Amino acid sequence: MGCFTQRKGRVGKEVKPLFPNYIFGNFDPVHDYTLVKYGKGVNKIVSFGNTPAPVSELVIGEIKKRIDATGIVKIKFDLKENDPVRVKIRPFPRISSAFLKKWLPERERVRILLNMIGYQPQIELHYSMIEKVA
């Protein structure tokens, strides 16, 4: 998953795991449970009680559909025009009065309208730099 981060005032793009520290495995929970549970590097199997938690083939299929040629999973953008958003990075100290103006999918960017006192500038940011306000 690619997203922008900010460190020491600099903005950079980095790739982050979609599910950090998790591996999806297809195994028979009756016959292979101990083999998987005690496999090298396995801390635990995600379970409900003593039963391994199955992940639907639909979920796995959806993740696989979003993988690009480089093996990176592209995140689905689910905001709509005029949705209230908040900017997560500096120099905008968590500005919460902004609205999504336009989604620019070819560049993975959004155009937002900042709602400032008597002025409404439009800016473009990478979509990972904003979050929806509830």
C-alpha cells in the first residue's frame, strides 16, 4: 500500500503493508493446525476461541484484484464529492474544515476545498493525506 508520510517537515512516499505481521494461509484446520501453529515465525493463528478464523474467498479475491504489476495493493477510494475531510499532514495542523472537490484517479490525488475565514483555496494532495470526517 503506498501512502505519503511526513518526517522532519519532509513529505515522502512509502510503501506499507496492508496487513502488517499477518500471512494468509490456506490449510486444513483439522489436519494441519499444529503444523501451521508451530511453523517458523508463526506467533499465533487468528481464531475465535479454539477455531481458526476463516477468511472468505471473496475477500481474498478482492485483495488479489487490487494488486498491480509491481505487487502493490491499491486501496479503493470511497469518498464522494462534497464529503467533509480533514488534512492529516503539516503545514495543515489537522484542518478539519475542508471538502472533497474532485478525485483524480490517474494520479492518486484529490482536489480539496479548504474552508478558511473569508477564503476557500483549492489544493491537491495524495489521497492518503486526508481522512473523512464523521
